Amino acid sequence: MTNQVITKEISEDFDPQKEKEIMDFLTQNFGFEVFTPGLERTRAVYAPFIDGFKKQGTKVVIIAGTNGKGQTAHTLGSLLAKEKKSFALWTSPHILSIRERFLYSKDGHSKEASYEELKNSIETAQERLHQELPGTKVSFYEFLFLVFLREALNRAPLDYLLLEVGLGGKLDAVNHFDADCACITSISRDHQSILGSRYEQILGEKIAVSRANKVLFTHFSLNYLNELTSQYVKSHQVDWRVIPKNEKSDNYFLENQRLAWEMFYYLEPKTDLTFETGISHLPLYKGRREIMTFSGKSLIFIGAHNIDGVRRMLESFEEDKSLIMPESLLISFSARPLNEVTVMLKSLIDFFKERAELSLTTFDHPKALPPEGLKEAAELVNKGMLNFVFDWKRELQTTKSQTILVCGSYYFIGEVQRFIRS
């Protein structure tokens, strides 16, 4: 097979009004997107789809982990598209457009659901839910997963169903499905009020997406995590595949690509692709080293929303010479403990203090860290190296910097991209 460029078709341009109409409908009917565990409550909601995909022979792949899930899931999808395999890919949260959560691929062409398709699917899913399971309550996330499954089954037969875990694993809606192949991209502390603060707690939540006699891929760097995983897979009869770290060259970005490749090669062992040809000409994924132009300036978007994510991003700037060093940073975070925010800010200041101007800002979103929290964090770490900016839109318009790194919360990245595209 010759090396080829993957095409991701843009179904239509971003439309702020259509986005608002869909989001308003969803929040009015299902509330904001918050973690709402309830596998028993939703079992009947997803049962027909589990049966439907089983009957069609669709293989299920589940991607769990603290960081790197989205990149790994999209990279696996791109590799399968190069092999011209059909699949549906579920990811969350979305960054610019809600349509990002609904990606379908056939004959090497991947395409997000259009606004019209999504609107019709949402209306049909809500109507059927009320008719078939009256009184059943589902969350924002659970309902959109239902919409995704309905649309995916309509496009069947599919070779693969690729499911990125939203949060945790054990209690996430995707865990209704029995994975033929699963992976854990990384383990670090995030969402500690839900998942716990100890590694064994966090791993316990995520490893629950694996199944007996099915394959689980990991590439943990901590021996402790490997020891815990070894104990679990032995007691649960899981076929564990460890991907060794490449100490010479692997940054986290390449590590995620290697993990996606190992899963792909397991699923498609007869491929003519090599790792090098497989990862060449991959499309950019939302919020993951993505670059946009605004008023003649280059904006680099990297979602680094927790301590480990920031650390890995800084390692990439140190090691990966293909990454452009920014002249300035625009940073904001979603709600999280103050001590985590201060650690992330200290890391950013220590790395960029003599290389770039740093600006911390707030943004309007239900999941944003309130301005008083950000200001308190800034006061704790600021040594004259961190500016606090109230109006990030004006900052983007007036800054003299030509290369700006927008980082932190994926929700913040989404707000910036919507501003640019609007």
C-alpha cells in the first residue's frame, strides 16, 4: 500500500448560530455537561445498540486515560482510515463545534456529522427515548452518546466502534460496551474529587474498561503502575500488552502515536503500513498542536489542563524541534483546586520566563475557574513574570506578539476558537 494523505472532510463551516441553537436545546433539556454516573439507570438505553453492533460483527475499541485519550483515539481512526476501514469515533468534550464528537469514516474519508444530520438525530433520539423508555433520565453526555450510537448504527455495517472515555472509565457510559481492545494512555491526578487522589484509585477506575480474555494496551513509565496493572490483569484474566518506552526519542505526542499504532497493528495485522508511513501526513486534531491565524498572528492551541499535561507539554517544547517557540502565552483553566493551578503556573513561569510573555486570563463558561480563584493563584506565584488579563479578546487583538500559545483548559481553547471563527 502506498503512503497516502488522510482526508477529513469538513461537512460545513462553523456556524455560531446553529451551534447556539443546538447547545441551548441540550442544556435546557439535559442540563450542563457534568459527570453523572449511573450504569444501571442507563442500561436499557444502550442495550439495543450493544446488541445491534454485536450482530453486525463490529469490533469495539475503548480508549481510557488521564491525558492523551483524544489524540490516541483520533490517531487510531486515521490509521484505520488509511486502511479504508469503516468506523465511528466518539470523543468528548468538543472544542470548537459539538459536531466534533460525531466522526464517521468510510473508504478512507472521515467526516463529522453535519448540523442538519445532528439536529435530526437529536430530535429523533429524544422522541424515541420518551416513547420507548418514558421517565428515564439521562445526562447531557449520556444523551449525546445515545445520539452518536443511533447515527453510527444507521451507517452500519461498521468495522469498528472507537469510544473515548469521558471521565474515569468504570462508571462512564462507554463501559456498557465490552471492548475487544482497550488501552490506558496515562495515569495522573485529575478530577480527584471523583476519581480519588491515589494512583491505585485512579487506575482502578480506568482499567475497568478492560475485559477478560481481551487485549489491554498500556505504556506506563512508573513501575508502580505496572505492578498494579499486573495484579489486576492476572485476577481478571486480561490479555495485557505492555508497550516499552523509547527513552531515546519519545515525547508524549509520539508516545500516543505509538500506542495508537500498536492497537492498529493488533486490529489489522495484515496491513502493509509501517509505523513511519502510518503516522505520516496525519491531520491535525482539535486543540492538539493546532495552529490558526488571527489578525496576521499565529495561534498555537495545546490543551494542557492538569499538572501532568503541562509537564508533558513543556517536555515537548524542550525536545521536539518541530514545535514553534511562542513569543507569548495566553493561559486559563477550568475549575480545579488552587494548589494544582499554582503548580501549573509555576511550571509555566519557570520554563518560559526568559522566552515568552505570560498572560493569565478568565473566560465565561460553566466549567471555568472563577476570576477570584485565578487571581489568587496568580498572586501566589507571580514574581513579575505573569500578567493578569481581564479581556483576553482585546489582548489577542492588541498584542504585538506574532506567535501566541493558547493553553490550559480545552473549554478555554474552544472559547478562543469560537471568537476567531465568529
